[in-house]
Amino acid sequence: MRSPHQLAMYVAGIDIGSTSGEALILDGDRIVAWSVIDTGYNSRRAAEQALRLALAQANLTQDRLQRIVATGYGRVAVEFAHQQVTEISCYARGIHHLYPQVQTVVDIGGQDSKVVAVAPGGKPLDFAMNDKCAAGTGRFLEVMARVLQLELSELGACALRARRAADISSTCTVFAESEVITLVAEGTPREEIVAGICRSIARRVGAMAARVGVEPPVAFAGGVARNSGVVRALEEVLGHRLIVPDEPQIIGALGAALIARDGNSP
Amino acid sequence: MGQSHLRESAPRRVGICSAGVPRELLWAVGCLPVRMFPTAAKPTPAEAYLPRNFCSLTRLLLASYLEGEAPPLDAVVFTDEDDATRRLHDVWSTCVNIPVWGFLEVPRSGGLHAVRRFAGLLARLATEVAEHTDRPLTPARLRVAIELFNQQRRLLTALRQRWLDGRLPTPAYRRLRRMALTDAPESANDALQAALDAADHDTTASQLAGGDSAPLRILLLAELAAPASLVRQIESNGSRVVGEVSDLDELSVNAPVSSDGDRVEEMLTALAEAYLNQPPGPRLRAVSQRIAYVTHLAEQRAAHAVICAYSKFCDLYLAEYPVLRTELERVNRPVLLLELEDDALSGQHRTRVEAFLEMVRASEPSH
Amino acid sequence: MNHPTDLKVRLLKWQLRSPLGLLLARALLAGRPQKPHHRISADFFMQIARRTYTSRPAPVVWSNLFMPSELFWALGITPFFPEAWTGLAASMGLSAVGLTQSAAVGYPVDLCTVHRSGAGLHQAGLFPRADAYVSTSNTCDVAGQVLANFAHTESRPFFFLDVPQTEDEAAVDYVAAQLQQLVDQWTATLGVTYDPDRMRQTIRLSNQARALALEVEHLREAEPTPLRGSGMLDQLAMLTSMPGHPVGVTYYQALLDYAKSRLANPEQPTQKTRLYWMHLMPYFQSELLAHLEDDLGAAIVAEEISHVWWDELDEVQPLRALARKMLGLYFNGPIERRVNQAVTQIARYRCRGAVHFSHWGCRQSAGALHVVRAQLRKIGVPLLVLDGDCIDPENLQLGPLRTRVDAFMEMLT
């Protein structure tokens, strides 16, 4: 009699972003394992490492994987993948799997942000991505966290303690950094500055979302979705409560794995 | 004939964003023409409808109305002033709940054909707007309106002279000019007259610049208006502003418009002629004329230097800049260009202004 | 004025100003494999180069792209369109020269690179001398201003044609009157004469070329479409310079014959999805369109800028006809014109999606895309907006654009 392992059909999705890389192994509808690593400077190595970690967790070897789909900024470098699919399609697919009713998904990643209108069935209906500027991305938060001598993970809670948000008017990350330094020098409470930073990023993404058209329910995925300050600011800007998955960072990898499972067309 | 017949109902507030729209015309058909100024709203909400790399003044205007921060309007009238305004007109109705009552094409020359065409377009605009106000254009109404705004021109010209003589502080002068562009002309004229009387009775010279040396005299160039923060910085730095070539000040119809004639057509032609022959802005592409005007003004006002305070991505003004700068420097007037996202000067901009003024001061023999 | 010391630029300057140099370039081009219509257009532009740089048998007038070429040919004037030649310079890798030079003389870096690079290339001595300048007020603010700047600096006559946003008879009168003024100015200052017979012949040639171009448009409706869209995105240069010149008829006949020959054997063998392309493209070497067409199987079956937008010209009232041609341009007037054209073409060519290449710095084309997107959404056609640059390779990031293009195609298939 064959073991459950032998009967399973394992597939994997690998999402290689500019800052982090994720791998996720799926068996049917069941998430068997997943991993998150820093991408570093070599996307291919990052993909291999992420997959290796996930396989180890699942107690599997790579030859047990029927199909691998790569997505994200570094997808082209994942030569061992059977297919490369953009993160737009993967995010739509991934969020649809977890929350079939979601019609809009917002993703704020390390160096880009996107809004995808999701059709029934999980295909993207329309999308918008940030234009060449870091101001609506995780990079913006990283820069500001460094200036304020906070860990990225501390930003959300800090923002939520603020009674008001400081005004960050610069639309450029570099100039906003100067502005924040000035605010610090003037004695503006750190919480208010962080709340202002969150609001700034939310407004930038909100404007992009309006181009696509925001239909609720709205989900928020990507690493920045862990920042409760940005979540609250984005909810205020969009005027809708946001659905934030438990593991917002793995949605792209999940979508890629689902596409690997379901065949050729995303 | 008083104003009473014009005040049967309160005038409808109609926003305009061009110095090419004859305010007399709108007043005569029962509207208060309100020049649209941006508020302190951030431009980000406008980026849902206009690209980020788009005239910042236009984005700020749109953002002001999207955020509901701008003074209320009953309608707007757009023009084909430039690419930015045309595209603003295109997107306006999709995102702002203020109706568009007209689109006025303003010819780009003051020649005979252009004047004739413009007079016809003004008649059409009057008809379109009057459909909403139910106050058709008549010779009497138009004559009264022209005379009212001529009175305003006389008052503003006098106030400008008081300002140049140092009897009216710059912030007050600019506030009065802005009020003239946004408030009902009758009450605006009363306020202007009161300010003129006050300036004439004030025998003390206005302390516009401190220090022992004569102030550095700066001519400003801008589109709608130079930022108040820039004017403040200049005048707190031992310098003074001696002119502003913008819609707020010099780029307007300064001379009285003729209200002669019994027919509307005659007065519309006079209006067309006056508005098409205002001091030249870059929209005419009459480079020699524009340069001659700016250099003459700089000479007349004994300006030591020029600061161009333009909106970022405002192509019409930025594209003429290289030649304007070359010609001004040829007549020993250094030029500083600022490309501004909004009215608040950033630290970088403030530093540049300060450095520029220091540089000019150091090179001026009298300083 | 600082002259670039780059060898390529020096060689080019010699080549452009030397009859021998131009002959050499012509011979080199003739030796390369070329499609028949490309041979004709290359020859035509070499002729323009000779007439503007070296022999100068007729006055040379610089113009923006939307002056009707018929007027120049009818008056025996050689037109020079700096926007088109800036595109050509970009394809030769010369954009950096133009952009550096223009920044050095003070052109702000956020202005459209087409005009900035053109200003810089002129500053570098790579463009021919002008006897006069002319510009229309459409389609954009910058074109006319830059030409006015040159005219002022060089003390040359400049005529600015004010083109209204409406198309009524009063607007036609107004533009026609200006065209007459322009003709009067040129006959007085450039020594040319207005010959009504010559004008009539020019109009006839224009109409013939137009009819042939319309046949090409009709052929492209076929499925699969015979011609690659990427090869048709330079049509704007032909449509704006050839009508009225005999070469217009020759060129479009050759293009038509070529298109017919490719019906059974399309240039692009794999065509998965039909697209409508709006605005321009990168004129420097870029993989973007190859990726779209060859890697993803997208067939660009119609382009906004290759479409004949004007009606047959009336040879009895030529100036009024030309006025109508100028007023009817889709880039003129409210955004609805571009939307209506897009909707019509999308239906005609059975396009599944539309792509707008947003040239950084082109406010008039990208400003109201919100409206275009919304209107196309109503007919079920998604619009992909690609932010890039036609002239400056440093302003086009291929990676992010590939992601957008890939995602768009995933969405459509």
C-alpha cells in the first residue's frame, strides 16, 4: 500500500522579490510547508535556498515536486522553474484561494507596490503598479525606520500609539528623509512621525488604487501588511476594512504554487 | 443706473483658472468670477486622475477640490490655456462634482483675426453661461460690468504705485490683489479704496527691509502667483520684491477697457482686444516680445536680479526659461530658477534662494 | 557653445554637411537588405538631408510635426522636422549628446526629451540651418516654444499657428486665414511663390497617398495581420512629411504591395492576442517591442499614430482643406477624440487590449489617461499604461516594463 506521501502531488511556488524570497509547497489544497529568506544579491541562489528550506520542512526532495512556478522580480533567474508567471497573476490567484470573495488586493513590497482587481476565479482584471519611485514601497519604510532608529517590526505599534499624524509633504523618499530629520530636530514625537510616514505611504498607494478602482472586499498582502500602522492608514484612505492574511508575505508564492498545480494558464 | 438690477439674485460663483477669461463678461451674466487658487492640500489625491509628473499647480488645484478644502463654487469655466489645463478639463467631470459651464478658447495672438474670433467666442460663452443663470447678456449689464472692473483696475494701479513707493507692505499688496481676483467686485473695490486711502494717509515709510544698505531689488516671475513663503524669505533677507510677472499682478489687463458703443458686439470686441493684448505670457510663444517686456520691467523697477518661481512640470514656462535667462543675464540681471511642488519652500529651495541673494549682493557695487 | 568631441558626432557632422558624405551614407544604406518601402523612405530622408544640410536649393523651414506637409511642398520649401530627426538620432545612439547639450544651456530636465534632445542636437551643430521657423499650437506646449526660442536666438522669422480645439466652420475660417498670412509671410521673406496649379497638384498627390495608406489600413484588418506593429510605429514621420510630395504615392504604393505580399506569410508568425497601440514607442534600441511581439505573441494590429485622420482634401479650397486637416487631428481638442478613435479602431481591428506608451514628459498625451482607461473598460478592453521614454534609454527600465507587459498578457490570455 502506498503512503500518503506517495499518493500526493506536490507542487511549489517560488516568489523572489527584491528584498525577500518565499517558497511554498502545496499538496492539493494543503499548504505543506513554506519559507521566507532575504533575497540578497543573487536571485537564483535565493530561490534555491528558499526551496531547500521548504523542502526540508516538508521532508521532501526536489524530485518529488511535479511542477515549480517562479514569480516576482527575480523570477527570470529561477531557471529550474517550469514556468515564470508575474506576481500580478500570482497575487490575484493566491488571495482568491484564501478569500474567494476579495475583489481587490493591495500589495506593498520591498521595492514596488501594486493594486490588482481580481475577477471571479482569481484572474487579474486590471492592475496598477507604482511608477519609478520608492515612496509608496517598503523601501520608504526602511529608510524612515533607520532615521528614527526603530526596527521595521516596531513601526506599526509605534504608529498606533500616536494621537495625530505628522505632515510629511515630500513625495520623494530622499526629501522625505530630510523632512523627518527636521521633525525629529524640532521635537515632534516619534509616534506622530511614524504615523505620518504610514499615512504618506497609504495616500500614495491609495491614489494608485483609485486608478484601478477599489471594489470591496479588499485584501492587503506583502511584507508591509504586517505593519499595523500602514494597515490603519490604508483603511482610512480607501474607506474599507482590509483583510490581512495571517502570512501576508507568502501570497505570491501560494499563487504561483496554485498555478503550478492547475496547469498552464494562470 | 445702479447695481440693483444686477443683484436680483446672488451671483453664481464660477471658478476660472486663466487670466484670459474676461471677468466682466461673467459678472454681466450674473456670475462672480473666482480665480481658483490651490489650498494647502497635498497633491496625492489628484494622482488618481492625473499623472504624478504633471504640472504641480494643476494637481494641487484638483487636489484642493477633491479634498473639499477649496472655497465652494457653483461651476467652472475652463480654457485651452495649456496642456495641463486642457487635461484638467478632460478629467474634471469624472471626479469633481462641480459642473463645467463653458470651455473658452483664448487665441494666442492679438491680431485682427484673433480679436474677431475671440469676440465671437465670448458671445458664445456668455450665452452658454446665461442658460444657467437666466441672465442674458445685455449692453447695459456689460457696460456696468466693464466700468466696475475698470474702476478696480484704476485702484489696483494706484495701489501698485503705493507699494512701489514703499507705502504699502508687500504682503498687504498681494493680499489685496488676490482678493480682487476672488471677491465680488463691488466689495473688493470698496476694500481697495479703503486700502488706498489708508496708504495715502500713512506718512511713515514702510519698513520693507532692514539693514543699513539699500535693499536688493528682486523681480519675480511666476504663473498664478509666487509663493508667499518665497516673498517672505526675500523680504526678510534684506531685499525687496519690486514686481511680480504673474496672473496675480502684472499679467492682467491693466489699462481700462472701452465701454463705448450701444451694442454688445462692440463691447465684446473691446474686451477681446484688451484681453488678447495683455502683457505677454509664454502662451503666445512671442519670445522677443516677452523678453522685451520682462527686461523693460526689470529696468523700470531697477531690479538687481530675477527669480523664476515656477511649478514643477509647468512646461510652458520652463521651456522659455533658457532664452529668458540668457537675455536677462546679458543685461546683467542674474536669474534663479525654482521648480516648486507647492507653496511651501523646502529647505533646499530656501538654501538656494539665500545663496542666490548672497551672490547677487556680493556682486552689486552698492552692496 | 561646446562642441562634443565624440568621434561619432564629428563624423556625422562631416557626413551631413558633405555631399560626398551623404552619397557614401546613401550607398551604404542601399547595400543593406531593406524592405522596398523602407528603401524609398530612406532615400527620401537622405534627399531631405542633402537639401537641408548641403545643397539647399530651396529655403529650409523648421516645423513641428503637425504642420501640413502639403503647404511646404506646394511652395517649394524644404521642411525640417526636428522631432522626427531627434527620433532618428535616438536610433543612432545620439540622445545623450542632445540631452547633455540642452541641459548645459538651461533646459530643465523634466521637459520632454524629444524637444530637449532636439534643442541639444541643434546646439551641438548636428541640425541644419533654418531660414524660418513655424509651429502649430497643437499638439503640445513645448514644441512651439523651443522653435520660438531658436527663431529668437537666430533672428529668423517665426510663425505660430493658433489651432483651435473645435472643428466648426468659424475655426476653419480662422486657421485658413492664418495659413494665408503664413503664405504671405513666406512669399515676402523667403522668395517663394504661391502657384495655385502647383498647390492643386500637391493636394492631388496627397489624396493619392492617402488613398493608398487607407488601403494598407484595410489590409491590416486581416487575421493574422500581415505587418508587425513595431515596424509601423515610425509611420508618423511618413504621414507628416510625405503627403503632397511624389514620394508619398511611391512609398505607400510600395508599402501596400509589400503588405499584400505578406498576407499569406505574415511578418509575425505567432499572433496570440491583438492589441491597439497608443502614442509612440522607444526610438532607441530597446527589447520592449520584440519581447511583446516575439516572446509573448502580441500582435499590434493598429496604432493610433499610423492612422490617417483626415478626410480627402479639397483641391478647390486648399487652405481650408489643410485647416480642416489640422483641426481634425486626434491629439487636438478634448480627450474624447482619442477615445472615440480608439474605440472605433479597437472594434475594427478586433483588439483584445490596448497599450499606451507614456513618454515621460509628454503631458498632453498622458494627462487624461484616467478617462481613456475608464471608457475602454466600458467596452471590456483593458488598457496597459507603460511609463517610458521615446528618446532617453536611461529613462526606460526594461525590467519593470516587462513585468507589466507580461502581467497584461497573462490577463488577456
